[in-house]
Amino acid sequence: MIEVQNLTKRYREKEVVSNVSLTLPTRKIVAFIGSNGAGKSTVLSIISRLIAASEGSVLIDGVELGKWDTRELAKNLAILGQSTHFSIRLTVEDLVRFGRFPHSRGKITEQDRHVVRQALEYTGLTELKNRFIDELSGGQRQTAYIAMAIAQDTKYILLDEPLNNLDMQRSAQIMRLLRKLVDEKGKTVLIVIHDINFVSFHADDVVALKHGKLAAMGTVSEIINPDVLRDIYGMDIAVEDYKGKSLCIYYQ
């Protein structure tokens, strides 16, 4: 379980996250939503220890974040940020193998190779394993980074806007893949995402932030309704039933 207690982040005089407290469910997709500048990515970065909080604390499985050994934390939590990239030229297989580093410390075993093969198969990248990352489409590249996270074999996978710059088809494929990771492998996925229809169709729970504060938190059915969405986004969003799911209509 990930617990966030009275989390605040300031940059000089500007408070970008203000007194946020959360208890996040496990083995679910938890979507972080809200307008640009709401504090979504900042909260995710603090949880993953990429940046430090100004005040408050984060507990992962009951242990305060700062007390985690770096290697042990990397065995439990994987983060794919908006700027995740490698400056050296790597094949897909090389990239996915990086996911095993917290376990192997660079000394790849046969078990590590087996896990890498499984991650490539699970994400449908086996045929592309010898291709260089910079030769792939944006969607294929994002899938390769998710395969690396799968090979890392953590309980928690954190993704900061993984659908950016992807077309609709590839975005849907990524969301289906994340759903499989939860349903078949019992992972907990925290995702910062803007498309509330992908949230409605694939997520379990929603954390909504507004101006750095917690605006709402609950199940998809509790959050994806016109009144709550109006409060979060400041606009009218119609919600209609589509095959048992809530479809949001927000063009005007």
C-alpha cells in the first residue's frame, strides 16, 4: 500500500502541491487526473523519490520513503516519467534488460534472460527485439519502456502521461496492456492521464487534483459524473452510457 500524508511541495514561494493525503489501493489502475498544473506529475514524482517533498511523507508498504534502500525500492517500484530516455543507442532487448539491473546488478543470469524474454513476449515485442529504440515509432518505443518496467518485476508501476504524442490506436493498446498487468499479474499501476474516457474505460480508481489540492478521490463510477467533473475541470461534461461504461462528451 502507498500512503501519502500531508504532502506539500513548494518551488520558492509557489506552492504546487498543498497538503495532499491519499491511501492508494493495490492491484488496481489508479488514474491521476486534473488540468495542467494541477500537481499530478509532482505527486507522482515525490512518490517515486525523483523529487523531495517540502513537507509531509510517503509510506510504501508501511516504510517511510526516505528509509528505503535505493536498490530495494527499485525492486518494488518502477517509474516511467515523461522524459524517460537513454542517450546511448540500444536495441529493444538491451532496453528491457535494463529492467533487471536492481536484481542482477549487471550480472545477467539465465533467470534474468528468461524474465526479459517473457516481458518481450507479453508486450508483443519479440519480433522487434533486435531493432534499435530510435528506429521505432512512438508507440512501439513507449511499449518497450513498459516492457522494461515489466522485466523490473515491481509491485508498483508509475507512469507519467505515457499516452503523450501517441495516436488513438496505440494509446488504446497501451491502456489494454496496463489493464492486463493488473488483472493477470496483480500489479498496481498509478498513471497520470488526460483522456478521461481512457480513465473511464480502463481505470479502477481516480485521484483528481485541482490547483495542487486534492479535489476528489474515489472509484471511476464516483468520479466520472457531470457534477464532479465540472468541479474538477470547470466545464460541463456530459456522461452517457456506452456498453455499460461511462462515455464523456466534452467538445462544445
